Amino acid sequence: MKIGVVGLGYVGLVTAGVLSFQGYDVIGIDIDENKINLLKNKRLPIYEPGLSEIIFSDKSKIYFTNSYEDLRDREIIFIAVPTPSVNNEIDLSYVVNASKSISSLNKNCTIVIRSTVVPGTAKKVMGLTNLNVISNPEFMREGNAVYDTLHPDRIVVGGKNAEIVANIWRFTNSPAIITTNENAELIKYASNSFLATKISFINEIANLCEKIPGCDIEIVAKGMGLDPRIGDKFLKAGLGFGGSCFPKDTKAIASFAESLKVELKIVKDAIEVNDERIQHAMEMIKESAANKDISVLGVAFKENTDDVRESRSLLLIKELIKNDYNVSYYDPVVKEEIENAYRCKTAEECIAKNENIVIATEWPLFREYERIMENKIVIDLRRILDHKKIKNYRGVGLGPKS
Ligand code: UDX
């Protein structure tokens, strides 16, 4: 089967890489020329563990291009372009434009929407293109994207002849939900909103723990998570959720529901609780730091990625700068320069620079520096260190000593 993938961001590249590694003939297209040049030279435009090994493997049959012309002979074309949030609403223009470009050249293919889109989008694209459109949302986490695509918990496909796409993913041996376009589209939003709500819920309980002597959110979450009805995943209290999906998707589904005169109160509260995390962290820092010279560990929106989209850490750094803090920062993969802050070359340099250390991203690597932080003032916003080992420790969800 001849496959095309439009949009070579995290989702498109991983989809294209995994399918070509499984033996499919894949053409990947992106409008960004730099990206295509990098890929043609066997270099990845993003950091994603394990992706380079599969996408540039001799086993993979994949061709990268800027030209929609190259999609003329494709039977199945995945669309994995961005669906950004504009004024809290989803902007579908990239999906619409990509679909129109495809249909102007290829009248025989099936379009598969892999981007996250509000219910009704597939039908809309069908109307615009006269092509069959199948919905196939992805559920991969950045940093684990290759593993998640090879071993997904489930495959969700929706629309007429959706089995064709379910069959493409059959090698994963994962259970498949074959349904309508609209159900498939909503499953993605409901899943992401639920996970985001779980995070905001545990962050609220963490706020409570901080007021109760002897309480620790880590123990409370562990005790909750052992109940299989609750589950232990996504119960890690911290600085809140960031990234390219949760912040955008929660807002998009809330405003989509509003357009249908339905209020998603819980989702809206989850967004509000998440928005408050930065101020909450600022208060912790103001109360605990010895002065205004501060070292921040982590810039990525979470561990194992170079992505800073909606990164809580980045927002916190900007807020610190706004409040006249002198910020030094370090991230193992993000090399972005932040205006009015100093980028350290190593974690050791960053820790040595100041008495006050803030942990803002949950990189497990930072645990290796626990010993050299023992005598510092540590504000652990991701609860990755052992609080008993640090003399001056303040952590999210950790109550006063009883
Ligand atoms: C998410 C979904 O997990 C994935 O299924 C979907 O397809 C895309 O969106 P991703 O954005 O890559 O994936 O990251 P994820 O691992 O879900 O983390 C999102 C954010 O929540 C991060 O900022 C992370 O730090 C935060 N988080 C996650 C917590 O604060 N606590 C947790 O327990 C889990």
C-alpha cells in the first residue's frame, strides 16, 4: 500500500517512520524546506528518542519531499498538520488547506485525519474534497512516541471503510475501536481532557496537602493509585500540564461544546486550576528563596523532549524575570536562549551558580545531582528529589513537618 504523510512534526514523523519501518512505501511531505533538507541528510528536525534509528534504518522505505505532486500515486494519505488554538478555538485551516491540495492532485486516495480535530471535521473535509475521510487520532506521548505508536493501548478509527486503516495498524496487535468519524474525533478530546483533569485534580489535592502538617501528595497519590478504578498514572502533582496537546485540546473542546450550548464545567475548571500553577509556584519561591538569584533546572514541557510549547517551566522563568529575579537555567536538550536569563552549559554549573534551585521539569537526570544540592535551598516543583536528603527543601504537595 502506498502511503503519504502530510505534516512532519512529532506526530507525522513518528507515523511515517513507524509505517515505513513496518515495510510500507511512505512519502512524507512538509512545506518547511529546511526540515526536508535535514531529513534528506538523515538528520531529525526534532528530538525524539528512538526515532532516528527507525526512520533512517535500511529497512525503512521512505522519501521526503516539499511537493504535493509526489502524492499523486498515494492510496492512503495521513494528515498530521497542526491544529493550533486561536482565541481558545481550534484553527482548522492547515487541515483544510492540506486536504484541498491533496484532492486537487489525487482523486483516488483516502484521507486519514491523524491531527486532533473537533467532531464534524472529517465530514467537513469530505464535503470539501469529495474524498473518503477516515479519522484515526493518535495517542502518543512525546518522548515515548515511537514506543506508543508501535504498542498503542488502542487503535481508534472512524468513518466509511475505516477497517482499511485498522488493518494498517494490525501489526501492533492492539484492540481496535471501529466507529463513526465523530466518535473517533471525540474519543481523542475526551481522553486528553480526562487526563488533564486528573492532573489538575491531584494538583488541587497537593495544594491541600501543603497546608496539613504530615501530609505528602506523593504518598496520598500512591495510596489512591493502587485502586485500579483510579489507576496510578497521571497522578503526579507538579507545575501543571503543558505541551502541544493538553492546553490546546482542553480549550478547544470547551469552546466547541459551548458552540453547541453545552458547558463542560469540569474541563473548564481543570484549565483554570492549571493556569493557577505558575502563581502558586511563584508564591512558594518568594517564601522560600534566600534572595533573587535563582537557578532553574529544566525548560522542556516535560522530560525526554526538546519541546517547549506551552512549557510551564518557560512560563515560570518568564514570570521570575518579570518579578526581577536573576535567572540562570539549564536543560539537557533545550538549547533555546531566553531573553534576560543566563543559559548554563551544564547542570553542575547551574546548581553551583546560586543558593536557590528550582526544579521545573521532571528530567530523571536531575536526581543524579541530588548530592550536590544537599546544602542548597531547593524548591522542587516536580517532586523528583528525596526531600529527606536536602536540608532546605520545599516541594509541591509536601505539608509542614508535623
Ligand atoms: C499527551 C497525551 O498523553 C497523548 O496521549 C496525546 O496524544 C498527546 O498529548 P504529551 O503532550 O506528549 O501527550 O505529554 P504527556 O506525557 O501526556 O504530559 C503532558 C503534560 O502533563 C506535561 O507537561 C507533564 O509534565 C504533565 N503531567 C503529566 C503532570 O503534570 N503529571 C502527570 O502525572 C502526568
